[in-house]
Amino acid sequence: MSEHRRRTGCPVARLWLRYGCVWLLLMLLLGITITTSYVQLGGNSAILHLGIAGLQVLLVWLLFMNLLGSSTLVRLCSIVGLFWLSIMFSLTFGDYLTRAWHGGAIGSCLGRASMEPGRDENAPSCGVQ
Amino acid sequence: MSDSSEILREPWSSVPRQREGVAFGVWIFLGTEVLFFGGLFLSYAVYRTLYPGAFRIASHETDIVYGSINTALLLTSSFVMTVALHASGLGRQRFLVFCLLLTAGLGLAFLAVKGLEYADDIGTRLVPGPGFALDPPATQLFFALYWVMTGIHAIHLAIGIALVGGLAALVLRGSIAPQSPAVEGTSLYWHFVDSIWIVLFALIYLPGRP
């Protein structure tokens, strides 16, 4: 009986332990992202929080969704959507960030908001009326 | 051997091939979901770039307590769903059903907390349109995206809860074997909905806190 329990009880305990560690890591990242949201980081806060979110998504995709143990075909499928997304974001921001382009200043749309003190932050920063 | 004959379906020639087919098919579907939510995320990114001040003001009005509780609930549900998937692999029927029901329960808890949050938001007039509470007009853009993105996510989650609950019922009744590839398909969908929320949380609740 005890040998039967050892054979069948062990795998379940190992499951909880193995994936419990991943869960703890996810919760730790959640705690870090919430705590750092109250720190004045300026423009770096978006990068930090989206970076942490990206790391959490990576943990879920690789470990919970088992991409690490999947075939190459399945892994390719998983990144195709993200590849398309990168094209869409690049083309769209290529438009918006260059609408106020004067003689080759890349990113003048974002630069204008930070370079003009006293400027109304609620007005659009790319010359959109 | 009897397990394989229970699981194998047409047109598959073997169970491993069938499992591969399920994973492939579900990931193709999840790719379309990436396109769907990607459009909304792009809209958010463009408007946040155009109106950074207004988005900070608007984001500050969201309730980070509700958001954090919901994120913790979904992360926990993903953990339990993964354990359920491996229970399926071990053929542990009752344990699988327990984990599936727990996953669905955590999803329902998320929807309940979301409902409370929506009630608060309506009470504080954070619905775009006449009578909107906040001052720069562009804050309405943030909240328009908030309602649409979280609403559509909630619909996806409700579908996931129905799938997980239905799967639990089928396994409990013995209509499908615990090792069925349907468990992996459902699990992939659930984790994806969780991933979307992880990004939504960073976009909606975290900016504008200091």
C-alpha cells in the first residue's frame, strides 16, 4: 500500500512543486512590477513594466504552455503572430513618428513633448490637430 | 492500449500525431487571437504616444488593488491548469477534474472582481461620453480602450471558463478519456487568455502611479 502510494503520490507532489516554483517566480515578478510602479522612473517605467510583463508571458509560454518541450513546427506557429505584430507596430509607428519630420529628425514626435517646457502635455505631440 | 483506442480520432493515424495536430491547430488559432488583441494594443500604443499626459492621468484613476488581485488569480489559475494537464498525462481522472474545476473557479473569481471594478468605474463616471469625470478630453481615449480591451478579455475568459467546465464534465462522465488531447487544447487557450491579461495589467494599471 505504502509502495503504491509512493509510486502514485510522488508524481503529483512533484507536479505541484515544479510548477509551484514557476508560480512563485511569476508572483515575485508581479510584486516587483507593482512596487516599482510607485517609483518615479520617467520614461523608463514603461520599458521596465512591459519588460517584466514580457518575462512573465515568456515563462507562461515556455513552461506552462510547454513550448520548451514542443516540436519546431509548434514553436514556429507560436512566434508567427508576434512576427506579424512587429511588422504592424513598425509600419504604424514609422508613420506616426515621422509626421512632424523636419529635415531628418527621427523621433521628433516624442522629442517635442520633452523638449518644450511649459508645453501642454495634453495636446497631441505629433502635430495632430 | 485501450486508452489509445479511446483517444484516437479520424483522420489521425497515431495518437502522437493527433497530439501534435491539436497543438499545431490551437497555436494557429492563438495566432489569430494575437492579431485580434494586437490591433487593440497598437491603438493604445499610438494614443499613449500622442497623449502621454492624459494617459498618465487616466491610468492613475484605475484601481490597482482590483487589477493586482485579478492578475494573481489568473496566474494561479494558469498554475493549476498546468498541473491539470500533467494530471491528464498521468491518467488521473478525479485529480484532473478537481484541477479543472479549481481553474474554472479561479476564472469565475476573476470575473466577479472585474464586475465589482466595473461597478466602481461606472459609479465614478469613468465611462466615455457625456458626464465623463476626468478633465483632459484624451483621457476618454484611455478609458474607451480600457472598456473595450478588458471587456473583450472578459468575454474570452468566460468562453475559457465554459470550455474548462465542459471539459471537466466530459471527463467526469467518462465521455472522454483523461489523456484526451482536448485537455492540452483547452489548456493552451487558457494560458493564452492569461498572457493577454498580463500585458493588459502593465498597460492599464501601472502607468501614472507615482
